[in-house]
Amino acid sequence: MAGEMRQEILEVLLTEEQIQQRVRELGEQLTRDYEGKRPFFLGVLKGCFVFMADLMRAVDLPCEMDFMAVSSYGSGTSTTGAVEITKDLKRDIEGMDVVIVEDILDSGVTLHYLTGYLSQRKPASMKIVTLLDKPSRRKAPITADYYGFDVPNEFVVGYGLDYDERFRNLPYIGILKPEVYTK
Ligand code: IMP
Ligand code: MG
């Protein structure tokens, strides 16, 4: 039913306009920082797909992009600690300026594993851009080089982020009502 998803959102944390504005700024910053280079944007599926689609159109540089898929979550709301690569890169990234694009940096377990794995392939550089950062939840020693917004320790959905595969298509980011994941 139309409007049904909104019923399960406690509060809109970031509006569509706030997100669009910040994503444009991130794109401009990346454009300046990678001037003269040809960055390789590596999205971490599936959560990155909405953010990456907008971010890439705000980067005014010749670049490449591809995706990996990593699973570290079941259908719950916190990480199990186990990370598995379910879709790997076909391309060799040796000597490339890799920019990993994530939806949210939470415990850091996923990106800690992924950056360790990718550094064995000898990229010239590797940076992380994440739309959201939940620094209070960090367990692994990972920091984002670029981030859109700090978010509180709440489970958020929308703009690519899911709960149990739902809500990715919300154009804003909202805090999920706890009864949605406790029932
Ligand atoms: P980490 O390994 O704990 O940093 O988790 C990273 C992944 O967990 C993200 O890419 C998301 O897919 C998922 N995740 C963490 N927090 C949230 C949240 O609040 N909402 C939706 N997904 C989340
Ligand atoms: Mg997810």
C-alpha cells in the first residue's frame, strides 16, 4: 500500500534534500582531491547502490566503477563478525587509486576485512567514502576518509539501507521503529 513504509519509520533522520546537498559536496570534494587521477570507485553491494548512483554523477572526473558484495549480516540488526565475499572483482587493481563506497560504517568489521583483502592486490591508494558513520559502534580500527553524516546508535533505513531487504527504496533516511525488528 502507498505510504505503508512510512508507518514503520519512527523519525526521519535525514531528508532527501539534506542528503542530496551533502552528496553533491562529497562529489565536489572527491573531484578536487582526485584531480589528475583516474579513481576506481568500488561500491559495496547492496547498500551502496543509491548513494553511489548519486555520488558518481557529482564526480566530474574520468573514472571507473565496479562492485563487490560482502555479507556480514543475517536479517538481524547487528553484525555476526563473520565476513564473506559473495561477489569479487574481476579486474586487477594493482596501481589504481581505489575509493571504496559504503552506505554505513558501523562496527567496521566489514571494511576492516575488505581493506585487508584488497591491499594484498597492491592498489596505489585506497580510501573509504561512506554516507553514514556510526562512530560509537566501532569495534575494528577503521575510519572513513570521507563521510556524509554522523548518525546516532539507532538502526536506520532508506536511501539504499535495508532492514531484512526492505526499505532500500525510501528517498530519505529514517530510524526504524524498534517494534519492526523486535517482533
Ligand atoms: P559493519 O561491518 O558493522 O561496519 O557493518 C556494515 C554493514 O552493516 C553496512 O554496510 C550495512 O549493510 C549494515 N548496517 C549497519 N548498520 C546499519 C543500519 O543502521 N541500518 C542498515 N544497515 C546497517
Ligand atoms: Mg545491509
